[in-house]
Amino acid sequence: MSRPAVEARGTRQEPLGNAEDLSEPADGVTQPPTLKVVTTKHPGRWVAAAGVGVLLAMAASALITNPAWDWNVVGEYLFAPSVLRAVVFTLQLTVLGIGIGFLLGTVLAIMRLSRNPLLSSVAWGYVALFRSIPLILQLLFWYNLALLYQRISFGIPFGPSFFDIGTMDLISPVTAAVLGLGLHQAAYCSEIVRAGLLSVDSGQREAAAALGIPWRRQLFKIVLPQAMRSIVPTAGNEIIGLVKGTSVVYIMALPELFYQIQVIYSRNGRVIALLLVATVWYLVITSVLSIAQYYVERHYAKGRK
């Protein structure tokens, strides 16, 4: 009688193959053949890795052995008091600029999503205008605002003014730099926040509205915490970009990092060494911000599958 095609449940099904491929032990139980595992070869990866390694070694050798880099001068000025003050001022400009940018940008994003056509149009026009004008022109405009308005009045709109103040006294070079950076960043931050708000499922807002939850509570307790997952990565890039963008305020003779480096190397002539000092500090600041961004992203990613 022939062997059944399907054995009873719980028994082993014999592998298919030729009879000569199977070994037949003395007890009569057929054993499957042994298979040899062969590791996949990737010679192209090793060749590419070797090439990159050689290039890295050549770059390191050029940096270390070439005396024109003036590493002793780099070490001398890396922690100089004037350079440290410039680093602190650069960080202050970054914090103030990104703070104004995200506060105003959040307001603009909410206006852009409003059903009121006037609010939506004004927000759209602001973003279009400030994204179209280079940052250096905006800084120069605020720096020279006194040429347009010598005094700024405060009072009832289209009515009597209570007092006025000179534009030069109100808007100093530092204030002009903060305004220029903050208003410029607000246009980009607005689009970042708007994209994050749109990434949240509208059904959640509808469910919250059906439960009678106030609009502000919906925004700050339901929508924004979820939108932060999309906002944080792009916002981190904007902050890092602004750290480097503060170097543009050198045109206003403000003592930020790049301007201070220029002042020093114009005196001693060590251009490359001083540029390396600025490079090291920018690398340190952006690396710290990147690490902070990683942990903030991980915090808002909790519970996400």
C-alpha cells in the first residue's frame, strides 16, 4: 500500500527531493540533508570603505603636518576673553531671534489656518514678503529706520498721540539685529508650525469640539503636543541655521563671533588660524544643539509606534 500524501497532525512531513539525496540510517527514519550556509560577499563595500579611509587619513595628515594651519595660534585664541564674549553674544542673538520667530510664527500659523479671509491673507502676505527679502537687507532696513521715521509716536490709532520717542533712541543696533533676525525667522517658523498642525488628524479636533473642550485647550493640550513630533526636527534645523545666520550682523559692527574674529585677524594677520577658532566654536554650538534636538525628539516620540 502506498504512503499517504498527508500525515496525521503532530508528525513530521518528509522533505521533497530525490531518493539519493536523503540518508537512510539503520533505524529506517529518513533525515533531511545538511545545508551549508555561505556568507554573501560584498567586495564593493570593502573597496569603498578602504577608499574613504585613505581619504580621511590624507585629510588628517594635511591638518596635522601642515604648519600653515597655526594650531598653536588656534589654541591661544580659542578661549580668549574677547572670543568668549563674542560666543555668548552670538548665543543671545540666537535665543532672542528664535524666541521672537516661534512666538510670532505660531500666531501667523494660526492666522493662516483661520477661516477669516483677512487673517489668512495677512499671514500669507507676511510669509511671502519676509521669505522673499534677503536677511541682510532686512537688517540694514531696521538699522537705518531713522532715515524714514525720525520719531515714533504712541497713542490712539489715527488719533492723538500720548508721547513720542526718537527712533535712534528706541532702536539701537542690537535691537535692530534682534528685530531683523526674529521677524525673518517668523516667516519660516510659521510654515514649520503650520505643517505640524496640519499633520494632526482633524478627527481629533472634531471629537474634542464635540465634547465641548474649549478651543485653547484643544490647541495646547491635544493638537500641539502631537504636532511637536513634526515640528521639532525642522525647528532644530532652523535653530542651527540661525546660529550660523547671526554672522550676517557683522555688517552692523556688532561683536558677535564672526565679527570679533575679523577684528582679531585684521590686527595680527593670522587669518587661517582665527577662522579655525570660529569654526571650532560653531561646531561646538551646533553639536550641542543637535544632541539636545535628539533628546527632545525622543521625548515627543514616546508612545508612538
